[in-house]
Amino acid sequence: MNKTILITGASSGIGKATAKFFQKKNWNVIATMRAPEKEKELTKLGSVMVIRLDVLDSTSIQSAVNIGIAKFGKIDVLVNNAGYGGFGPLEAWDMNGIRQQFDTNVIGLLAVTKSVLAHMRANKSGFIVNISSNGGKMALPLGTLYNGTKFAVEGLSEALHYELGDIGIKVKIVEPGAILTDFDGRSLDFRNDESLTEYQTIVRKFIATFKSVMSKGSPATVVAEVIYEAVTDGTSQLRYTAGEDARKYVANRQTLDDETFFDGMKAYFGL
């Protein structure tokens, strides 16, 4: 029997690339997204089920899990990919926006994970793959919200790997660097208030540097390949980086003291 993977946020970017990659590897794919009626590509692929799942809607989460199990018999891998980047001065964000960022990137991830755990626990097997970021190991200027959520993903994943390990469920963290997706489009929520004049210099410098970084990103297939490695390499390794830039930045953060690393980041962003 072919193995089955459920992917959140599969309408574009890393999620769609992962769905296509695993389908080519002869996996069954449950490709979930908020608006499946708009999907035109994945619906044409064999062994791929496209279904609605909104990480902020608990009913849609459980429904997608139940339908996927009913169709394919088992969920072997969950990839928590759905999320977006909230950037900008903290004072430019209202509390609704702040809650939305954490609800999507953290609470939604936990809700989807919780929905598959009873199934995986009964089978005494499975993988939870949480898409973090190199921004889960190091913070960027104006990344208070996004980096806050990704730091949270790192911590909860590390704790879960202890909690679930003896049951037979493995937790994996994938940390991409800059990826050529729509992260600088619909998946990026940048908020600014020009009346907050004290922040405008850092805003201008951040935007210029961020656009340059993202334009040099790796293709989303790089992340799909790392996800596949994580669930097939037979190891208990927890963290995997995706992209040469991620490897470099994560290594620097691990080896440099705070002052040296911060000075380098300030120089990089022209601060």
C-alpha cells in the first residue's frame, strides 16, 4: 500500500511543490487549502485528493483528516506548511492582526497536529513535519511577529519529539531560507504607519534588503526534497535546513556570540 501525506497550505509555493514531489514518488497526497475550488493543477494528478482545510477552522481540519483517512486508509505524514509572514514595526499592528499571525502560524499548526495524533497513536507510527524557517533560529529586523511564531514552532516541535518518540511518531523541523514563492506577495503581510516617523529609516532599509534576499531564493522544490529526506532517511534527526543561505545563517547563529552576530545583521541591513 502506498504511503499517504497530508499537506496544509498546498495551493502554492512550498505546499504545492511538496504535493507534486510526493505524487511523483508514488505517494497518496491529501493536498489541503482554504479554497480548493480554485485549484486547477493538483486536481489533475492521480492519487491526489484536493480538499478544504483552513487552520483557523477546527471543523474543516477534522473533516479533511477524516475524509483523507476514509479515502486512503492511513495518514503516514503530516506537513504543517500553512502560514504567512507578518512583518513591520510592532506599533503598526493592531491586536487583531497580531492574534491572526499567531493563530495561523502556531495555534493552527497545533490544531492540525492534534487532529491526526489519535490516528497516528493508534498506528504507533507517523511523522509530523513542521515547516519553520531559518527565521526560527535567528530574528530579522521588523520580524517581531513572524520570528516570534517560528521560534514558537521550534520550541513546540522540540518538546513534541520527546512526547511522541516512544509512541513511534517522529517529529521533524524543516528550516527553509529564502524561497522563490509568493512570500513577498500574498504570503507576506507587511504593515507600516508612516506617521510613526521614528521607524521609517529601518522600514526603508529592511524593504530594500528583503526584496534583494528574496529575489535570490531557492526554488520551492528544494524544500520538498528536504521534506522527503526527513521522512525517509530512517534517522531520529530533528532539524533539517533547506537552501544554502539557511545553512549559512543557522551555522553562523550557532557559532557566533550575540554581539558579533547582531553587528553582522545590522551591517547587512544597513542599520
